[in-house]
Amino acid sequence: MMKRAERREETSEERQMNLNASVAGRMNRFATLMFFVFAALLIGLPAARAQQSSENNPPAGNAQNGKKLFMSDGCYECHGQQGQGAAQTGAARIGPPQLSYDGFQTYIRSPKNQMPPYTVKALPDQDLADIYAYLKSIPMPPKGKDIPLLNK
């Protein structure tokens, strides 16, 4: 005669214990995940705020010195005397800058076009801040709708 494999039924207490262990395991994994998410936020937020504050508060620059540097370093040769850009040279409009200081600095240090890169050695950070201050001091040109000759 063949013996049948005996299967023991789980009692309700055992089922409840297994269920509790399963739930506890899931909760433990969830708590661990939440801990790492929270830790990442705590570490990441101050860095993001520091980056944001540097964009909102560029280094203090001297606009008068920036204008002198803009002319003496030859920036005007491609970008025009007020940073308006030029179709002949393909130079971008950089004045008044629409970029944050950080974006402007990246453009100057690592340009993506024909412009040569200006390293810190060639153009120190303070000089760059002065040029940025000069470009920021230039008023925006009037909009086309505000020029009477263009609206006739």
C-alpha cells in the first residue's frame, strides 16, 4: 500500500503569525526605503539651495571695470559694443544677459560654438563678474511695438 503524503492544515494562529511576519517584512522594507529617500532629500536640498542662491546672487561686479574689460579683452569685436551680437561674426547676443551668472560663466568657460574658451587663467572670476555686471547694466532695447517708426 502507498502512503499518502500527509498534509497538515495550518491553524488560524499559524496563518495569522505568517501574515504578521509578511506584513512586518514589507513594512520593514518600506521603512528602509523611506529612510533612504529622506536621507537623499536632506543631503540634496542644501546643495540645490546653494546652487540656486549662487544663481540668484552673482558675485559682486563693477560695471565700469567690466566695460573696460569688455573693450580691452576684445569681447566687443564679435559681440558688439553693448553685447548685442552680430550676424557677421555669428556671435550671440550676450547683453543684457538673459542667462543667470552661472549660465553666463559656463558659456564663457566652455562655449559650444566658435568662441574660444576663456579659462580662469585668461579671465579671472572677478573680471568675469565685472563683465557680467556691465552687461546687466545695459538697458533692454525697446520692443518693436514701442518704436513708432515700425508701427506706421
